[in-house]
Amino acid sequence: MLSDLSPSCRDGGHSPSGQRKGFLLGLEGALPFCLGSRGTLISSMKRNTTQESMVPLVTLSSFPRGPHLFTLSVPTAQGWSQRGNPVLKFVRNVPWEFGDVLPDYVLGQSTCALFLSLRYHNLHPDYLHERLQSLGKSFALRVLLVQVDVKDPQQALKELAKMCILAYCTLVLAWSPEEAGRYLETYKAYEQKPANLLMEKLEQDFVSRVTECLTTVKSVNKTDSQTLLTTFGSLEQLMIASREDLALCPGLGPQKAWRLFDVLHEPFLKVPR
């Protein structure tokens, strides 16, 4: 929030260098700031903090280039703004600052996020097209953070999902500003983490891997897999078994046997008929 502007700023005046000065209200009280002649935030300094603690982790777009649901209007033409967005109240675990950037949130060198309210999207359906067009292909990971704040969101979400597929964006839904803030914090906190936490842990022993493979066939469970391995002794013998031999396995039955036989003998690539 901007507050306590100097008289020259309130009256539209500028300093000799073309800058506007005032105070930035934050968690630590009123902080001095300096605006350039085009509205860019040049500097804002925390009181009694070291230089290292001033390094930003999350950068937010500076000022509005067009209308936005949560925009605090500032008479400049620099960027869409997240100033005044209720989500910012819940971004507490990572520091952030305003900056002149194209997306709403820059979460890393190759990660950014756009924020969209479904209520605002219903009123301004072209807004997201303009944002995606202006963003281009600047970031490898582009997140569309959508706050679901309407009663019947199904149709709008279908349209947004289609747009995200075409624009190579990741669609993330939040049902409250607090939930949206947690998503932003999590993306930043895991910026340098490897993908091992998200990857499935595969067992290395033979029986477990064969069981996992066989249970991908519809209606074949782990018990059936163990029965098949016990009966035929190896995966090779299982694959050359006939439908009748498979059906004789206890608990398998003819339907499972035919389905398993078809899966084991159908070609990997579909051949046009």
C-alpha cells in the first residue's frame, strides 16, 4: 500500500530528477520508497536489515497496464498489478517485493505464475488471452493460478483447461486466497528441489516388478499375479501359455484369462485394418 505521499507527489509534482517519493506501508511499518518518472519502483529499504535480507524471493508485477480485479489503481502505464490482491496477505513464509515484470509472479529464473479470478474471467474473457500473448515464451514453467469464486465453475474451467493446453501452462485451482498463497509459497520453497519427491518409488526385486506389470491389466490383482507366477514359474512361460491354460489358474476365470491373453499377444503398435 502506498501512503503518506509528499505534497509534490500528491499534486502531481516531481523531484528535480523526475522521481516521486513517499512511504511504503508493510509488515515493518512505513518504509521509504522512490518512484521513477514512469512509475517504476526504484528503491525501498527495510529499516535495520542487512543487505542479504533484502534479496527478493518472489517478485510481483509493479503497476497496472490494464484493469485487474485486485488492482490498486496507480496513474501509470507500467505492468498489470497484484497490488491489493488478498492473496498477498497469505504469502508469509517467503519474502517478496514489487518489480517491473510481465507475469504476476516470478517464482524463479524459469518459473512464473499468472493469477486469475473466475469472477473476473467471466466479466472479461479476453483478459487472459492478452496476458498470455504478452508473456510469450519467456518462462519454461508457466502456472495459471485460478481462484474459484463462482457457484458454477465447470464451463469456465473447461475453457481455461483448453487454453492452458494450447499455451503450455499448468492449471492450478484454489478455492480461497489463503490456498492460493500457499501454492505460491510452495512453488518458491521447492524451486531448487529435485523431482525425486514426486517420482514413484519402484521396487527392485523381480516379483514386485512383475506383479506391478501384470496388475496394469484390467481386473488382474496382486493375488492373481502371484498365482500366475507360481503356476507357470516364469514370465516367459506365462506369455506362451494358451487361453485355456490361463483359465485353469485358481481364481482367474475365463474372462480374466482372455483379457490377459489378449494383452500379452496384441502388437505394441496399432496396425490399421
